[in-house]
Amino acid sequence: MRIITYNIFYGGLERISLIAQILRDQNPDLIALQEANERSLVEQLAATLNMQLIFGVSDNIFRVAWLSRLPVSGVRKYQLPFLFQGPLTEFTMQKTLLSLEVEWNGSPLHLYTTHLQARYPDEYEECRLREVEAILLEIQPIQGEPLLLVGDLNAFAPDDPIGSFPIDSVEYAHRQFIEQGKRLAIARLQEAGLVDCYRVLHPTQAGYTSDARREPSMRIDYCFASQRLAQSLHSCEVISNELTASASDHLPVQVEFADQ
């Protein structure tokens, strides 16, 4: 089974055909999209790929969605609590956690995608930690089952490197906030027993996923599996080719699990 998570940057806009080509070339069974802002464009993408669309309505412009070739037996949409303790902007509204259930290897497989709070001063990381705590509370009853959480988590793992960094905005990502800031959210997912699929298979590779338009320098897109699902982990790769730099500011991440 092949799953891709992809932040398509402000809805895809004029890049939607290019995004479709990138995804078609990988032939995934399921796709999680972040910044699926324009429903009509995501519907177009689903039709092009001959996949079912499950759209996550949100109270802000940054929506999430799933595309599936597998029969979907259940859908749940959670509005994460509003957790940012600061001024309201388009970046600080409630986020959506979108859940699917499909059957795989004779058992239910629980799939989640989300797009956490952006920006990198410590108060934003503390917000991401609170968002992660809300997610863990939702998944706790089924964490012993096959479960996958994917998406743009806008957070750094405790030991991950940062590459050359072209953005130098105090509001968004001044390098000081990256190098000296707290790294709480990913550490909490690890502490909860979820497996970072890319890092477990690539312990020394950077695996940068953003900013694809320039030179990728940060790993902020993740695939986290439950311990049970991780037993079937086959591969996890960042997709980077001649098309991806023009399609989005993120690179897609692809994870595969072996059928049993």
C-alpha cells in the first residue's frame, strides 16, 4: 500500500495539472493533501486521478483532504481546539484533523491528516504541542491498531538538521528561531510511541521537504505510524524531481507498507 502526503501550496491554483502529473507518476493508493484550499481544484485533481475525494471543511483557508482508491468505510472530521494564545491571523485559526478508515490486510486501517500551526517563535511551537496533545487524545483509544498520521506538521524533530535557509523574516522563520527554538511537538509524538517512518529508515539523511521552490532546507512533513503498522513499513521517501520544484513549496513524502 502506497500513501503520499503533500502540501500543494495555496490550493494548487495554476499548478494543479503539474501536481496531478507528479501524483500520477507515483500511483498511490491514498493521498493526503494540505492547503487544499479550493475545493473545485481538488475535485478536478481527484477526477484526473480517478480517486474518491474526502474534503475537510475548515474555518480558515488552509483545508485538508484525502484522495482514495480504496473503499472508504468511515470518515471523521475533527476541529482541533483553538490553541494559539496570540493575535488572530489567517495562520492562527482552528485546524482540521481529517480521519479515514479503510480495510487493509483484513483489518481496519485508521488514517489521519492535518496541517499544524505555522511559524517558528517558541509561542507557535507551544501551540503545535497543544495541537499534538489534542490529536493524541483523539487517537489514544485506537493507537494499538494500524494507524497512520501524516501531514505538514510545521515542526522540527529534536535531532534534525537545518540546511541553508533563505527566509529571514522575524514573523515567520528567522534562523534564530529555528536554531535556538523549542522542539516540542515532534518529540511528543515520539514519546507517545508513534514511529517517524522516514527517520527510522533514514537515520542520517536530512530528508528536507521545504522550501522546494528554493533549496529544500527543513523537514516539516511527516508520516507517523503506530507500532503495529510500523511492523509492515517497507519504504518512506521524499519525492524530488524536475517537476516538484515548480509544483509547490513542499515536496511530497511517500510511505509504503508491505501487504501480508
